[in-house]
Amino acid sequence: MKIKYDLENCYGINKLDYEFDFNGKHIIIVHSPNGTMKTSLCKTTQDLIDNKNSQDLIDSSKITKRNIPVNGNTATSNQLQVFNN
């Protein structure tokens, strides 16, 4: 499974264009220092799961773009899960 993130202005993420490749894996853990978008990525993914609009909390006038296809197709809420610690 491949999950592509094409985001703009989502909870402090100015722009992100990255594809996670789960082929041969069951889980991917994102581990990085504070302030490197982990929580913003989780909030944006959870918005998709909950069928809510994502937003930029710093400047609400910015246009938000959230495109998260799974294997090249529009993601559905039952394909994704967010675990918060």
C-alpha cells in the first residue's frame, strides 16, 4: 500500500508532497524532533477520517489543500488510522 500526502496550509504544514510506501510493511512509525509536523500530519489525517475540513490555524485566510490518495485512489476513512501517544 502507498499513501501519498499532497498538502498545503494544514495546521502549520506549508507544503508537503511525500509518499509513504507500506509495501512489505505493516506499519510505519514517524519519529522526529519536536516541531517537525508530526502532530499536524496526524490532525490532517484524522480530519480525512472524520470527514472534516483541514485548516491553517495560524492564518485562516490561507487556502488549504488536502489530497491523500491510497494506491492512487481517493482514500476512504476505513483505510487510515491515527494513533496518538
